[in-house]
Amino acid sequence: MKTMTPLYETFFSTHPEEAARLLESFSMAEIFRVISQTQPKNIAHLLSNMSPPLASDVLLRLDREVLVRAVPEFSPTILANLTARIDPEQQTAFLKRIPQTVVKELTAFLEYPPNAVGSLMDPRVLALSEDMLVEQALAQIRARGSREMHEVYVIDRNHKLVGSVPLRDLLITSPDERLQAIMERDLLTIHPLEQRDHIVGLFNERKLFTFRSRI
């Protein structure tokens, strides 16, 4: 297997966010070529800094040899976040392809008690990095092809929710503006271990349709 030159590897390790933004502009075939030739720790750096929907898709399709080397290098919380975005049937197959020591760590993050709000969450929302440009965000939305989207969620480098941006704001904002400059920061969130009954009361009281979960 070919490997990336030391210069590329240094760029990936010292500037993972910039490298991730660059990779996101590549075709899926090019992304796979680069990732497959990269050192395991840098694979984790790159995918951890890419937009979660794209990173999950790449992770799911990686060759088992590359996957086995790379997944132990991820932060467990970030790896769990990416894994949770995979459809249940594909997720089961994915977990069989990675080291069982990693699977045990992931289980604690992926499983919530039956009465907890976390068991109802849909983690496959579009979440984008706070340093992403508006034009890059719009490209991600077009690639996703969803007509049900009204806002995008904004995350920091640790995949923590830090804001949201209504779709209408993206459409009227300068393409070279960053999401962190236009996002709404005052979000109403709930913990995934909150009980369902409590949340139902909040939905009725505040006339809400969705809640953001904080992990």
C-alpha cells in the first residue's frame, strides 16, 4: 500500500482542521485514496474534523485493514458520535469489523436506558464545524439533498454542540463568512439521560417540535 509523504503527514497532524476542509472539497474517490494512504493517527485527526455526516460515510466504507488500524486512535466520544449516525443494520456490520476492545468502549456511549431521551434521538442531523465557510456549508447541504432541513447545527472541534444556523440565514449571508460568526448560540438543550415524561411536558408547555441534545 502506498503511503503519504512525510510532508503531507506533517500537514495533517499540525493542521487537521484545514486539511479536513480541503478534503471535503474532494470527490469521494479522492477522499478514500488520501485516507487509505494516511497514518492511523492522522486518519482519526482528519475524520474527527470533517463534517460528521461525511466522516461517518467515509468511516463506514473504509477497508477493514485501514479501519482496524485507525479506530483505536479516535476519541471514544467522537467515534461514538460518528458510529451513531450509521443506519442500524449497517452499524451492526460495522461494529463486527472493528476491534472488540473498541466496541466495548463504544457500547457505553451508544446505549441509553429505555426511558431516556437518548433512546429517541436521531443523530443523523447535519452538524457542521464552526470554522466552516458558508459556501462550504451550502455545498454540504446540496450534497445531502434533504428537503426537510430548516437549520444546520454547529459543533466545535470536540463535536460539542455550540450553535445553530437557520437555512434562510445561510442563503443571504456572504459565502466567505464563517458559521461561528452567524450562528445562534443561545440554544435550548436537554441531556440524553433525561426521562421522556419530563421532556413531553416541556414540548407541550413551550409548543416545541424539536429539542437539541447535549452530550
